[in-house]
Amino acid sequence: MNSIILSKVKLHQMSIKNLCFIFCVLFGSLAFAQGSRTTTIVVPFASSGTVDIVARQLAPDLSKLLGDSVVIENRGGGGGTIGTTKLATANPDGKTLMFHHMGFVFNPALYDKLPYDTRRDIIPVASVGVTPNVLVVTNSLPVKTVSEFLAYVNKNPDKVNYGSGGVGSAGHLAMEMLKDRAHFRATHVPYKGSGPAIVDLISGQIQAMFMTIAAIKPYIDSGQVRAIATSGMVRTPSLPNIPTLDESGLKGFSFEPWYGAFAPAKTPPKTLDQIHKAINEAIKDPENQTKLLAQGLEIKPMSRAQFTDIVELDLVKWDKLIRQLNIKAD
């Protein structure tokens, strides 16, 4: 009898121990899950574009600097508005960020109604850099300089087709600026992304484009298309032999899309400062600078206030120009 009672006591003790073990495992797992954090960087475009390249280049360093795992989430569509909407509605805890380019300031004028308020719902965090575009032509077009290009399009009004990655894209607006400045006519052919447009430029289906250096440089280097000018005020190190439009006679012409990081507007200032510091440290890394410069991106760190001012000035500038040119997104 005593041995039976003793066995029951031992079984009861073992059950309690097992329960305690299970509880500890579950509690420990929960504590680990709560302690492990992930920062999501929304890229509002498809993979392999310049914004995506920038985000993926900086992600490993940002993971170390922020002490989080960093995940890139591509949310393309709507000229960047779908991904931007995700950011605008995210929890403002610093765990959801967005990398974007200057197209961020085009959209309020391009779309009659956005699912977010650009100024109210989103806050600029950090500048990454700028990249001038490059004016390229198909090899069959008999021009090698800006003056020859302008002479040709003026002699052949509306017969030159230029491509872009879509209505309201940087390439579209850059060419519209050039048309407005140089007073010539050409026909816009919008594509669903720059890839198909480049294919048609190479084949001669379209004759000209403004493109980011990252996207078009391999085709320039291989001789498949011809670069005739860049759109910054000074020559870009990645294409040092190509003159600027300013050098080529269009004095003061400047189109240098910026790239930067954004957060939900109610993110605490202290958190924004930490993210800003981490991004600035990441872009100052020599390896990151070398690789981004190879993509045509010139690193341009600045304070949060300076970047915020640039975004606000561009919101006003591009709203006026887009409405003046009567451009609307599809």
C-alpha cells in the first residue's frame, strides 16, 4: 500500500514538473517573440529598380545599426501610391519605413484623389542621395549631341516618339520639362515600367528617353543606345564623358531626382532621430558609396530638417508644373 501511495506521489510530482517545463518553454518562446523585432522597408516599386537597389544595398548595415532584422517588401503599382498607402497606415513605431524617390512629390498632382494625405500622414526621415537622369537615343537616330537632337526634333515635329516608365514617371516629366524649355514637339509613349521601354528604344520602336543611370548604363556601355546628355548641373562621375544639358546650351536646366526614407507621421521624434542616424551612417560606409555610385547615385546626407524642406519645396514646385502641363496619371 505504501509503495502504491509513493508511486502516485512521484507521478503527481512528475506531472507538475512537466507542466512547469511546458509553461517555461511557452513563456520563454513568447518572451523571445516579443523581444525579437523586424523593421520592414517598403519599396513602392517592383524589384530591381533603383529604389529597390538602394534599399537592398543599405539593408544589411541598417540591420546592424538598428539592432533589428530588416526585411524589404516590394509593393509596386499606382506610381508608388500602393506602397505609400501601406506606410501611411502603418503603426508609427519606427518598425515600418519606406524608401522612395522624387516621384513621391509628383503623385498629389497626378492623382485626383489619394488614399493618404502626403503632408499629414507621412514624414521625411533621411536623404540618401540624388541621381541625374540621362537623355538617351536609339542608335538609328542621326544625332550625337543635344544641339543635333533639338535640330532634328524641330525639323520633324511629332515624329519623334519618346518612351517612359509610365504617365507621371520621372522620365516622362523630365522630357516634358525639356520640351517646355526647348519648345519642341514629340510624342509620349508610356510603358508599364522602364524595362519594356528600353527594349523598344534598342530596337528603334521609340527614339528617345530620359532614364536613370542605374537602369540604362549597361546598355550605354554595350553600345546598344547612345547617351547625349545628363540632367544634373555637373557631370556625373559614372558617366564623366557625357556633358550636361546645362553645358549643352540649356543654361540652368536641372533635373536630379532624390532618394530618401520616410516614416508614418506620428512616429516619435526620438525614434526618427535614431533611424536618421542609422541611415546616415550606412550611406557613409565606403563600400556602400562605391556600389551606389556605380548605379549613378551620388550620396547626399543632410539633416532631417533639410530633407523635409526639400520635400516641401518640391511638393509646391511639381504641383504647379504638373498642373500647368495638364498631366494626369492613368
